[in-house]
Amino acid sequence: MLYKAHEIQLLNAATSTGAGAEFNAERERGWTFFLRCAGASSGGTLKIQGKVGGTWFDIHEEVFTATADKIIYQNNGQYMAVRANLSARTDGAYSVWAIGGSSGL
């Protein structure tokens, strides 16, 4: 069985609150999320969300209080789509990358 990893960028240096574009994830699993907060002294809140049954659910919430990078490994389920949501922001720019994988013949 072959395993293929897919890398996507969910947010790119976001400086305003709101959700980024959703990524179809129905054939992916074993997600690793890379969160970056740059240029912050007060920070903000990033949420990683998964979509099931037409509803967005929070997979993880990370509160940043300064410039930092975080890695979140999430292998507890499968989703129809994933996205990043900058739900609160005082300062800084926020980026999120995700790597998920699929297997096949």
C-alpha cells in the first residue's frame, strides 16, 4: 500500500479575523498542522476546524500571546473539509499549513 502526503496552506499571513478557505479532506487523514504567529506582542487565537454534516467543529484552539510556532498532530478522525479560523486578533500575522495523507494501491 502506498501513502501520499498532501501539503496545503490554510492561512497566509492573515491580519484580520475570519476563516480561511476550506480544503476538501474526505480522502485524507493523519493531519499535522503547523501554526505560525509572527510579529505579535499580544497575539490572537487560531482555531483548526473540521467539517462534518455541514457543520464546522473545533479540532484545536491555540492562543498566542507572542510570536511563536506550534505543531499540532491530530489523528483522531476524518473530516469532509478542514480550515483555519483566526477567531481573535490583537496584533501579528497568522499562517497555517497542514499535511494530511491518503493511501492507495
